[in-house]
Amino acid sequence: MKTFTWSLFIICISIIGIFTQSDAFDTNLTQQQIQEAIDYGAKYKGKEVFGSDIVKKSCFGEYPVIEGGIVMSKYVHTAVISAMMNMKEKTISPEEKRSIGESTTFEVVVVISDEDVKAPEDVQIILIQGTNNILPQKVEFGMKRKDNKQSIVGIFQQDRVDADASTTIIVKTRNVQKKYKIDFSDVK
């Protein structure tokens, strides 16, 4: 009887684990999932998408209002682009869909004070998962904002991160170091 109880317990835990991981940060999207992300983003006009359930889970800090940032997984990136294009009454082209599917990277966008940065190299974005410190393969300027803030984009290889792990994001400039926590398993 004890063996049966333990077996049932292990099966239940396994099933629960499968369901909780099913929403995890997908590094490889099918064309159907890309279309789902496009349709999701198209329900919103422009920046409204940042208030949606899926995109909000990808944000950390006070993003997009003040400082903080967003993890732009393929799904979230596609939904945001779709919402921004919807504002202009445009849609994502088949070539763009193909490019999204073939991409091996994702972005972490952070917002910092523009007085702290003159060049993208003035900012370090580091992902920490357990004992792994993951650096971006490239850092570049994102959008310049009206409120004396600057977006910085860190481009990371998908195969270097654990898509189900809790992650600390460290953003360093000459004058400031900020630490944010996000669970990648919450990012779609």
C-alpha cells in the first residue's frame, strides 16, 4: 500500500511539473505559435500591449513607466511588434515571420537615465542563473525616450539560458548598479 501511495504521489508531482512548465519561455516557436503571438499583439494598439497579462509577466522593475526592463522572448517580441504595427494598421510580413522562427537570440531591454550612458558599452547587462553569469553577445541603443531615459538592448543567445530558471538581472553603469529578479518560467 505504501508503494502505491508513493507511486501515486510521484505521478501527481510529475503531472503538475509538466503543466507548470508548459508556459515557460519558448526558445523555438512553431509557425502556429508565431501566428498566435501576432494575433495576441494585434488585439492591442501600441503601448497598450505592455498592460496585457502575457507581456506584463515579462517586465521587471517599473517598466515601461520608469526604470526596469523587459525580457523579449520570441513570443513577447512578436506580440509587441504586432501591437506597434497594429497602431499603424500594418501587419507582420511572411519574411518577418520566417526571420522570427529562425532567430537564435532574445533581447533584454533595460531603461536607464541617459546621463549615465553615452555609448552602449557604458552599460553592462548580466543574467545570473544559479552560478552562471551570462553576458550578452551584443549591447546596443534602443529607443530614446522623452523623459531623459534611454533604452539599452542586450542580445543574448537562447541556448545559453535556462528558460525555466529564476534569474537575477544586473544592470551596471559607471554610477549605478541595479538588481532585478524575474522567473523565466513566467515569460511566455
